[in-house]
Amino acid sequence: MLTWIQKTNQDQIINGDQTYDRNDVRGLDPSYMRSKQAPKNQSISFFLISTIMPLFLLLTGCGTFSTLPDSYHPTNPIAPGTFSHQLFDELMHRHVKDGVVNYPDIQSDLRLETYLREINQLDPTTLPTRNDRLAFWINTYNAFAIKGIVNGYSPKTKFGQYSYFVGEEYMVGEQEINLWSIERDILIPRFREPRIHFAIVCASRSCPKLRSFAFLPDQLDQQLNNNARQFINDPTKNRFDPEKKVAHLSMIFDWFAEDFEEHSGSVLKYISQFVNNPTIAHELQKSNYTIQYLEYNWNLNGINPTKPIAFKKKPKMHGVTQSAMNTQFFPKFSQVKVLSSVPQSIVLP
């Protein structure tokens, strides 16, 4: 009999009589299984995670569930014409300075919770224009990403990334949704707007800087252009070596290459329209540069919360579709799906 590993609390995982640190990224890194240094019992456990369990789910027809709601049904809905991003705009002005987020001060600011309650009272499908809906989902993603940090989650480790992006759920129109589904099921496929990758911020230093304002429908195009230009010309995120003809790019351009290629034909051509240096922009247009991707820094993009509300509920292990496995926190799982809800222990024959 093979026993699926059992979660016991926020800090440890138990497999049989062995206890492992939850923050050990090897637990969700399939490449570690190939390491000669991996103890046999750990290799078996990680093999179960990466191979046997996904195969079991596929064979049984499970793993097809999504966290994306079919519809939204707020009990006391806010009329779409009265919904406003003003509270979130004020929150950003107050607590975000040059991309650095003051999470302790946000914890004590009631405007975040009030804004989240208003999101929960809105049916976003009733918003009248594309810009209304796009601004809503960008702001909603960023507000939930902040809330996740305040609640004690962190994308710093592989396990933490799963909990932060997938396991933790939020409420829109009284329906549960997670960060993953907002990005991969709504923003990318429905809007087909590559500039969203420079607007949504997952609370990490290599992410685009969180801006000191909310995104607004009547200013959205200019705001997205400004964000794209700022991110692409930020030397801590992207660098260009004109002598060696090398573009050192953020991993965002690797993870979401298809979005940029669909828009402009190639990643370099897409970038060229926002590069400030006209000579480099011209060379990128001709694709004369080779690409090297920079290591992603998952450290927090601000001041740590003082008293995080850590793991008020266990993160749910669900919601990752087949395409979802092509992400930064499960980079090797490109051909599998994960069950909508995994109990604490599963016994396989």
C-alpha cells in the first residue's frame, strides 16, 4: 500500500514516520527526484506527488474542475454603475511608495476589507464596457494578492506558491475564486491583453512594481502603457547588452511568451515598442539579440506584516487545470491535472 503524504499543520508534512519541513521546496520540485542526494524515502514521496497521483487523477477522469465560477450571485448586489475603485485607489496612494508596500499599515486600514466586501457584492459580468471589466479584474487581483500576504501566505517557496496562488480563495459576487483563475482563466484568455502582465502584482520583488493608484476604466490604456514602459526599462527587471547583443529578461517573458508572440510575432518585437533607447529598440525589432532569463526574486515587495493572520483555514488543493501546470510554481507538470479537492490523506492500491 502506498500512502499519500499527510498535511499536519502549517509547518510540517508527514510521510509515514518521516517529518519534513513544509518550506522545503523539493517537496514540489520534480527535478529534485533526479538528484543523487535525495534520500530514498523522500524520492518515493515526491514521485507520488509528481507522477503517480496525477496519473491516477487522469485515469479516473478527475482533475477537470476549475475555480472559475459559472456565474455570480451576490445577495445584495451593487449596481454596476455605482461600483467604484476609489477605496482601493486611496489605499494604494497611502501605503505604496515606488512599489514598496507597507503591509503593516494596510493591516490596520479598514479600506481594504471594505473594498473586498464591495467586490463580493458585485456581479462583474454586469459591468458595461471592456475597460470596466479589465480594470475590475486587475484591481481585484492586486487587492487579493495583498490580502493573501496580510493573511500570512507567501509565494517565496514552491509550496507557498501553490497555497498563495491556488489554495487560498477569495470572494467575487459571493463565489469563490483564486489568484490563479483570475489570471489564467479570466485575464489572459478573455482580454488577450499582454500588458496585464505588467499590471498584476503577486507581492514579489521581481514582479512589476505595484503602483500607487488603482486602474481606472477611463485611464486604462495610458496606465497599462506606462506600466509596460516602466517595467521593461527597469534595469532590476530587464537589461540589454548592446555589445554582446544579449537581452537579460524577466521570467515573465518566458512564462507568458505565447501572449507576447501572439501580439507582436516575438518576445523581442513586443518589448521593442516600449524600450526607451531607440537604437536598442531597432535592434530588437530585427531580433538581433539572444535572450537570457533572469532568476526570479520571490522575496516580499515591501514591509512584512506585523501580525499576519496565518493560515486561518487550510489551503485547498484544487483548481489547477492542464494548462495550469505550465506555471512558475509547477514548471515541470505540463501534461497533468490536479483533483479539485484533495483530502488530507489518500491511500492508493
